[in-house]
Amino acid sequence: MFARHRINRHKIESLKKEKQLVATQSLLDGETAERTRLARDLHDGLGGMLSAVRFNLSGFKDGNSGAIIESSDVELFNKALNALDESIRELRRVAHNMMPDSLTRYGLKASLTDFCNSISIVKFNYFGSGDRLDSKLEVMIYRTVLELVNNALKHSGAKEIIVQIIQEVERIAITVQDDGCGFDTTATTEGSGLNNIKDRVGSYNGRMEIWSKENEGTEISVEFILSE
């Protein structure tokens, strides 16, 4: 009777865990769809509107509109144009990081290369075939690397961050290492965002390990099994 009770309890726990994983995956799928929509709206919608405004303002500067800018206002006008240019670049950067077009078209290697090359202290290495993976898993890995790097930039004070991907037939492994301040892993708080990342990785049957020591940097490894 006790054995049967243990078996039933194990089944209940397994069903609860499976239900939780399904719910988490559904949430992530919805988040991915929303990120894709927002990225498209930002880039094509708001980005297009700002570019049109920039084009029209340039017409004033070049004198093509027939309007004349007083010499005393030229410097102020140029500053406004420069601020608008910077706003357009920042908007496109945000849209790209939310859901880069290169991820959809060319896969992880291309999109992560673009992202890492945009940050001067990040070095990126990709070993393996670079074959396309399941689209949901590609998004998961891209978002994981993005959040781990941003987390290091925000909290570690690192001078160098190394991102390494190893893609094999049966698995893909991600390592993000920094030479920053490190932290006590036994005192990790939700403020670092690492717990949320770990939960998301687990929802795709992945595992995440953290090594860190104060004043000795941090290394975080993530692994997903591609085939049994």
C-alpha cells in the first residue's frame, strides 16, 4: 500500500511539473510573438515615421522647401537633426535586439555575431556546424545570451565578456564568462535576473550552472540536448 502511495504521489508530482512546463512554454511562445510584433512595429512603423520626419527636415536645411532658416538658428537646427538621427539609431538597435531579422533569416550564429560585435568588450566564438535549430529554441538561446550579457554589463563591472557556443549533433552548449566583480552564488537574488533565466532554460529541458566568486569573475554555462 505504501509503495502504491509513493507511485501515485510520484505521478502527481510528474503531472504537476509537466503542466508547469507547458504553461511556461506557452508563456514564452506568447512573449516571443509579442516581441516579434513590437520589433516590427518599432522598426517599420515608428522608425519609418521618424525617417520621414528627418527627410522633411533635411529639405529645410538644404533649402529645397523654399523656407529659410535664420543663421542664428542653424546650430540649433543641426543639433535637433543630430538628436533625431541618434533617436532613429537607438530605436533600430532596440528593435533589432528584441527580435533581430538576422535570427529569422540566418540563424543563431549570424544574429549572435551581430549582437556581440555591437559591444566592444564582448568576444564571441562559435564552434560547430551552425545548422539551423528549431525556431523556438533559437529564440530561447538568443534571448538567454542577450540577458546574460546584459546582466554582466549591468552588474559585474567587467572589462571583458566572452561568449562561446558549441553546437554538436546531440547538444548545444553556451558559456558566458566575465572578469568582473563576481558574487556569492549562495546569496543570489531575483534582482540579478538569473533565477528567471534558469527557469526559462528549464522549460526547454535545458540546464544552467553558475560559477562565481567575489573578485574572480563569473562563468555561466547552459546546455540543451538536441536529440536523445
